[in-house]
Amino acid sequence: MKKKLILFRSKYGSTKEYIKELAERIDGDCVISDAKKFSGNLKDYNPIILGSCTYMGRILIVDFIKENKKILKNRKIYLFVVGVFPEDNEASKQSFELIPEEIRKNLLGYRKLPGRINITKLNFFERMILKITRAKVEDLVDYSQIDLVIEDLKESGLL
Ligand SMILES: Cc1cc2nc3c(=O)[nH]c(=O)nc-3n(C[C@H](O)[C@H](O)[C@H](O)COP(=O)(O)O)c2cc1C
């Protein structure tokens, strides 16, 4: 049986916290890596769970997805993203649309989880962006939402 792989992109840590929570609840062998540092062969893993933060309308792991599109479109993959805008928000839908179509169609599940903005950690540019987007500075992180991800993974036969 192949090992499970969890790849993530997280700038200020909230996505990584969700990943830790998820990993603790997944039975069996599981490799966890920052997508930027991953140097293994995606073909050696199944399923592949992707978790990513969202910044300025972009799901950051999309770069990794594009670079590895050919392999990922033939793997069993699940994606959850983290952000302060809800999943049904127009901006969230647009971010999702930026994922290549063949990967979107191949996803066995997708979910958006609530994120966190800690103003004290942000640089000047990020603070300006927040003013423009009117994103609320708040902590919406809720680990119980990982239950929903687990349910998705079970429903799609990935766990
Ligand atoms: C400059 C800036 C831009 C952001 N843009 C978005 C966005 O477009 N959509 C969204 O849902 N959340 C947005 N967020 C919220 C982040 O996705 C949220 O803080 C998330 O928890 C970050 O994950 P991380 O802690 O793993 O980096 C933005 C936050 C900042 C500071």
C-alpha cells in the first residue's frame, strides 16, 4: 500500500495548524511536507492531500499544482484551502477557478476552511491590501472543521 502524502503552503501558520490536526487523525503512514520543499516523487504516494492558504485571490499551492499538473491529474487528490472569505463568496469562487481545469475536475473533494489574520505579523503592503479588500482582521480558525475534511476523505474513499 502506498503512503499518504500531505502537502501544504502556509505563510503565517494557520494552514499548517490545520494540517497538523489532520495528520494526527489520519491512521497509517503519512508524509507531510511544505510543497515548496517537497523533493520526492508524487507517483510514490496515494492519496495526495493538498492544503493551502489564500492571499490576494490566489490559492498559493496553485503554483505547485501547475508545475506538477501532468502527474496530479492522474493521482487521487483532495484540496482544502484556508482564508477569511467563505467558500460561497465570489472571490473564493474566482480563486478556485484559477486552478487548472483538468485538476479541478480530478479533485475528489474540495473545501474552504476559516483562516486567521493577525495584523501584528503583517507587513505594510499586506496591511494596505487588507484595507482595499476590506477583509476583517480576526481569528476564525476552528480545528473542529477538520472533522468535515475527514468526512470528505472517507466519503471519497481516500481514508
Ligand atoms: C494581504 C492578505 C490578503 C488575503 N487575501 C485573502 C483572499 O483573497 N481570500 C481569502 O479567503 N483570505 C485572504 N486572506 C486571509 C488569509 O488567507 C488567512 O489569513 C489565512 O489564515 C492565511 O493562512 P496562513 O496563516 O497559513 O498563511 C488574506 C490575508 C492577507 C493578510
